[in-house]
Amino acid sequence: MTVRVRIAPSPTGDPHVGTAYMAMFNMIFARHHKGTFLLRIEDTDQSRSRDEYEQNIYRALSWSGIQWDEGPDVGGEYGPYRQSERLHIYKDYAEQLVAEDKAYRCFATAEELAEMRELAAARGGRQGYDRRYRNLSPQEIEERMAAGQAHVIRLKVPLTGECVYNDAIKGRITVPWADVDDQVLLKSDGFPTYHLANIVDDHLMEITHVIRGDEWMSSVPKHVLLYEYFGWTPPVWMHMPLLLGTDGKKLSKRKNPTSIFYYRDSGYLTEAFQNFLTLMGYSMTEDKEVYSLDEIIEAFDTKRIGVSGAVFDVRKLDWLNQQYLINNIPENNLWDRLKEWHFNDEFMQKLMPLCHTRMKTFGEFMELCDFFFKNDLSYTEELFTPKGLSADESALLLQGMIWHMEANENWGRSGFEAASKEVARSFGINHKKILMPVLFTTITGRRQATPLFDSVELLGRDLTRARLLRSIEFLGGISNKKMSALRKAWDAEDCSQLLARNQEKAASK
């Protein structure tokens, strides 16, 4: 058997470190077995998919040192490798399942689905679709379709019994069918869901092993059933440990920098980043921690993959990166590598207009601009609390900044400026005297530096977002209760009352 594995990211946002993590182990597995590793773009979510995000996937994975043998950008005999170009294939297979009574047409409206969720929540039962359209007669279906009623196609899951399958890492897994919902396979707009497209593509592209994260294990019963219904041989399932933050919880972009570009722009070496990713849930013999990609490809053994979560600890990455800096970059090449990173003419020519009129001597350059070249800024609570603003309140303002820029997908100069004005308006505070000092501290770590909005433009999305997150963390974070209250106030476009209540509580203590 020729090993064929794949990574299938969706182009719906920043390229996530979890994507690089899975891509790395798929590539290692393929290279170890002299097989093929392909990249497939799962762009069926048309409301969120962007061409720029797809291009970022290629750039981010390439910087991570990941190379694929087949894909949208390199071709291959199993293409097309972009799901939006394969829609007719999925529709045919969905209709096949309907014709064989293994799937059915569901006419539930959005209002009906909301009602089902509310009723299930009130009863304390499993929240999901209640299968009310599962047993319509052919005549009823025909009448509804003739009337032009929108519908989806759902998988007909057994009502009794168990799904039993083997995972090459986790072992034998048993799931009661009663815990599995009738999954939507084809949406009313003709686009497939992940579950149908994933299975069909993996079969047609002759994928032999599916290597992915633990978070997909709940979907396996649906996939096992689809393989059974189509009469196809399923691949070998291999679910890797989930990436965890240092708090032991799932790595979340709410608390952590998760974009691959953040690590690139922060000055980490590709080789160290690769090495770090392979430490996630895998252990080399003799607990070896520093090794090349070729070494792990040669020695790779699935028995050495862990079953518990893998902690994504940046302190370990810092240590690894230093080892590579010391041992892999000669002294006479260090300056060249620094120039490649940020001290190059292209970056400096963008920086010069920002500091030109703000220096009295060249010796003041680094003091004025050092925040462009380092991550750990020296924050003080005093700088974050102008005009009596508390640390808690400053954290809420910064979270509002993140939400505004995420919603508008604009992390540049104009986006940051627009977000600052909207946050000041929503919280009912003075933009210049209260919010601007907080933002200036967040981005630069001081009271005075280069112009704020121009600095944000030059720093870029990932470093800007990371500084907002780190500032919130420095200020004590935001509890789940406060985050929920803030979200409601933010959605109502009026956070002023929330801020006033917070100040009243502080005053009464």
C-alpha cells in the first residue's frame, strides 16, 4: 500500500499553529513511509472563505518548512484540490444516499431549529435536531419540493446500537448511535458540509491515513457510517493530542497568539519552530529534544505519539530557538539573518518617516523604536490607568478593540483608528485623554514613541493582536462572567452603563 495523507485547512482566517502542527506530522508520516502528502483547500464556507486567506495558508506553511506533493498550487492527478471546484461531485453522492434511503430531505426552518434547541434546553436533554422530517412520505416530499421549500440533506443515523472503530493512537472506540445526530450533508445552497466533502474527497483522492487532532473524534462515527453506506474501505484513523495552552485548556486565540505569522514576525527560526511542533504529543528516544526534521522522519514511530494533550509552551520554543541560534548560525552570518528578519532596507524605509522628526541624535533611535523589534514590553499599571481608569476597565476597552477589528477584518492604520473611536463612543469615554494613552501603552510600552496608528500599520495584524492580548493578561484578564456581560453590552453598542456599574462597585469597596 502506498501511503497517502493530507492536510485540509479552511481559508477562513489567520493560518493557525494547529494547522502547521497537523501538517508537520502528516508530512513526517508520509516521508517516513515514502508516501505522498497533499494539501486540500476546504473552502465550502463561502461566507468566510477568502482568496487572501488561501494564499496565507501557502505562505505560512512554506515558512514552517512544510512541503506538499499535491495541491491547488502544484497540481496532481487527483485534483481539483479546492472543494469549491468539486461541488457537482458532492451533490451526486448526496442524492445517491437519498435514493438508497441512507439520507433524507429535511425542510426544517431556522425558526423550527431554534425552537428545538430551546425545548431541549428546557428539558435538559441533548440539544440538536429532533428528526421531525426523517420519515416524510414520498408524496409529502414531492409536494414540498414542488412548492419550492428550501431543504437540506441529512444523514440517516441508526437509532439503536453502537459505532465501533479502531484508532491507531487511541485504540478501540465505542460510541452509542443515540449520541450521534442526523448530520447535515448538503446545505440548502448546494454546498456540502465538511462531513460529506471530507469523506468523498478522502476516498476519491485515495487517502490511506487520516491524521488529525483530537477535536475531530466526535465526528468519526458519522464518517464511519458514511464509508459503510457508500461501501468504501475507510482509512486508518489517527487522532493526535490536542494543543493546550499553559493553563491546560484548549489553545485559544482569545488568550494566545495562534497565527503562524506571529512566530515568523517575532523572529523565530523555521528550524526551531519545526522542532517545537514535533515535540507536541511526540517523544523521541532517550527524551531527545533538539533534532532535525530528517532525524524525526527517519526515526518516526506512531507508538511514540502520546494520548494526552500537548502543551504549547512558548518558553520551550524560546529555549529551542536559542539552541538553533547558537549552534546553527555562525557568528559571521548572524547579522545577515537579522537583516532578513527586520533590519532590512524595505522595513527600515517604512520606519524612517515615523521617527525622522522625533530624534535629537541617532543614539535615540533604539529608545524611540525598540518596541518594533521585541515582544516583551515593560508594562506598568500606571500607564494603563489614566484619569482614574482601573486595570479592569482598561482590559474591557482593549477587548472591545479586538472585537471591532476582527468584525471589520481591518488591523491596519485605518482599522485601528476606527476601532478606537468606536470603543470610545460605546464606552462613553474621552478618546484622546483616556483611550489613546491606554492604546499607546499597549502598542509601545511607554507614553511617547512614534505615531500610534502608523506604528500599528507597520507592526502588522499578528503582533498588534498579540500586544492587545498580552496587555489584557497583564491587567489581570477578563473573567468569563465579565466577558459575557461585555459581549452583551458590545452587541447592544452601548458599554457605557457597564463601565459605570463597574466604577460604582469599585467605589463602594
